[in-house]
Amino acid sequence: MYPEELVLPMKADLTSAGYEDLTTAGAVADAINTEGTVLVVVNSVCGCAAGNARPAAKMAIQNEKHPDKTVTVFAGFDVDAVQEARKFMLPYPPSSPCMGLFKGGKLVHMIERHHIEGASADLISENLIEAFNEHC
């Protein structure tokens, strides 16, 4: 588990942009199992989360079409919430950071860590926006 003083500012990076911080398995299941669209961002302490994933997640939701709900869980901190999110993200293997777009409780788009590492925030945001335009 990462220390709270390290994690809280990284959580605030997304929550200050409107993402809901989910800390329990039940909250994750409730958020995903809805009729609308939900973007789940598995946040992380790694550099690619700070430099690429979080900026992309914040930029993408500025698109005209965007998910009904945006939520985040933090790997290495909100263990039960992350495990629950990863169950919904199967068959994709666990990775962090990562992002899953759900529609009606079904995973319709996934961005894994290997798509984030080395990619610019702009490129990741464009990927999300294409998914939003198709599914939201």
C-alpha cells in the first residue's frame, strides 16, 4: 500500500476535474452496473499516469460527447475497489494505469498500460474521444 500523503494529491488530480473517487468494491459495481456510460480510470503512482493517463483522462471528458459518469480507483491504495474494477475489465489482464469505458455495464473500450506508456496525453485523449463519440 502506498502512503496516503503520496496518493491523495494524485487522486485530487482527477477528482478536481470531476471524476468520482471510488474506494469500495460495492461503489465500483454500482457505478459500472448502470444504463448509461461510465469511464473507469485505474489511477497509479507511476510516471505514465502523471504524464500521460491523468492529463488524457481530463482532456477527453471536455469533448461534447462524454460518459454519463467518470470514476477512478487507485491501484496500490484502494485494493478492493481496484480488484472489483479489474473483474469488470476481464479478459484484459490487470494493469495500471488503465481506462475502461462501459455502456450498460458492459466493457466497450479498453486502454491498457502498454497503450499509455510512451504515448502522448493528446494521443490517448484522441483515442478516448473516438470511443466517446461512438458509444456515448
